[in-house]
Amino acid sequence: MIKKYSVLVGLVFMLGIVGCQQTQNTTGNSSEERLEDKSMEEQLISKEFLMEQCRITEEELEGIDADAFIEKYGLTESTIKKVKIPVILGDYRQEMQEENLEDEISYHYLTETESEEGTLTEEEIPQIQVIAFYMNEGTYQETLIFDRKSKLAYFGKVIDLLENHAKPTKQKELSRDDLLQLEKILKDSGIQNWKRRYEGSSEGTTGWFHWRLFLEMEDGRVFDYSGSGAAGDSTPETYNLFTEKLHDMIEE
């Protein structure tokens, strides 16, 4: 009986040793596999590689932290072949703009600055730093602001950003091309030929129409323009073209 018991104990002991060895071998294999997998992981690409392989320009990356963009989307040599870089770059820019959207802004100081006498000259147009446009028609109002100093544009729908501190409806970064386009819009509108005040009749109107435009110069001078009354006769001839172009810029 004792002999049989000894044999059983020996068998159990041998099985325990074999089990431990198998466990150790399995654990070792698993670690090796993990190391092999890790060694096979691709490195993230560089900004230079992104620009060269995906034909992305410096201008398209303006205002973007390229390294943060690459890390966020895990861009490697293989993954850039599976995604549309311009599309996700646009999504990333929009996401960053929304995160950085100012809580509240106001350009009220423009309304308090003494307006410059006389009219703006065409030679002075490149010196314009801030374009602030406000329109109120009936119950609707909006504000469009293009700030060349901060390279930011704001749109306030049903918001007066000239009189109130408020959160803009939309914010957009202005590229070099945008800044040049702004100058072209001003020149094409013939802003230097606008009168400072336009007074229209109120006959036949169902609601009040009023607009204001402030142009801040590099030296701090401010030119302001305004009109009120019926929309057709309280605006300069190029008013519609001018405001449409500004809307197009904020929507692009």
C-alpha cells in the first residue's frame, strides 16, 4: 500500500514539473510573439514625407501642427495609401477651429473710435487691417469681421458683434490667399468711391434696413460707412457684390 502511494506521489510530482515547463514555454512564446509584433509596427511618417508623398503644400498646412495631425490619425507609409489625406486634413482643421473658437468677442471699440474725415483712397486699401460689416433687416441681423492682424474671420448670425460681447457663429483662419482676396474685393467694389452715408426712403418697406461698415487702418484710423431705409436706395452700387464676396469667403 505504501509502495503504491509513493508511486502516485511521484507521478503527481512529475506531472507538476512537466506542467510548469509547458507554462514557461507558452509564456516565452507569447512574449516573443509580442516582441515580433512590436518590431513589425511601422513608424509614423514625418511632415516632409507627408508633403512629398501626398503632395501637400506648406500653405495647406498653415496653422496646422503637422506632427499632432500625423499622430492623431496614426499616419504611416501604409496607412496614407488607404485614406484621403486632403479630406481628413480638412476635418482636422475644422475640429481645431471649433476647439479654438473664441468664447466671446467684440469689436465695439470701432464704434467708439472717432471716424476719419474725408474718403479712403485706393492707395490706402492695402493698409486696411480690419473689415467689420454689420447689417440689420427687419428681425434679422448679422456681422462679418475680417481681421488681418490676427488672420481670423468671424461670422455672427443674428448677432451684433460690434455692440455686444458674444460668441461668433463661425470662425475661420485666413490664409495668405484669403488676405490677398480681401484686398481684391475691396478694390473691385471701388470702396474709395463710396459715400460715407446713404439715406434711402422708407416708402414701401415692410421692415427697417440698416448697415454699417468699419475699416480700421494700420495706423489706427477708422473709416466708417452706413446706410438706412429701403435696401435699393440706401446702398452704394457695388454693395451687393461686396457683401456677397465677403459671405463667399467665410463659407469657403
